[in-house]
Amino acid sequence: MLRLTTIGRRTARKRGVILGYIEDGPNLITPATNGWFDPEPAWWLNLQAHPQATVHLPDGRTRAVTARAADPDERQRLGRRLVDLGTAAYTDAYAAARARETAIVILQPTVANDR
């Protein structure tokens, strides 16, 4: 789990959320789910408005990141990795139950070193 701090799209105030993630090279990957309900999660809407964010990792490191949605090729590869974890948190069935496609969010480091 990581703690993601975004900037609110309406308030411009800092907003925090705890998310599960996987690593893909230097990037951190998380699906933009809202408990598998249809509305997009607020944190993803915030990132679409303000892609720069901060991630606090379990080992105490803090990382500045820039968020983006995975492109179609990345989405297929990363979505399969998420399903292959074998957890109830991300399955093909849950993803298919949503009215809209679930974005897979890539959090790319914006600085060379973690703090």
C-alpha cells in the first residue's frame, strides 16, 4: 500500500488516499477503481486535473510522481499483471462489471532520487 497525495481539482487543497500498487520498473501502477463502483475515484479525477503528486512508500521514502493513464498496449500488459496477482482486489470479472473501462494509472517518478 502507498499513500498518494494529490491536489484537489476544485479546492486546490492536498488530498490523501491509500492505494494498492505494483511496481513496473521505476513506475508505480494502480487501477483507478472506486470500490468497483462506476464513478471514477476522486483521486483519479484530481490527477487528471493536476497530474503532479506525491507518493509515500511503505519503507518511508517519498517520491514526486507524474500520473498518466496507461496507453492501450501498456494497459493490456499491466492489466494482466494485476489480474495475475490472484487477489480479489482486481479481477477480470470486477473490471467487466463496470459500465466504463477502468483506467490503469502509471505514476512515473519526476525526480531522479527518492527523498
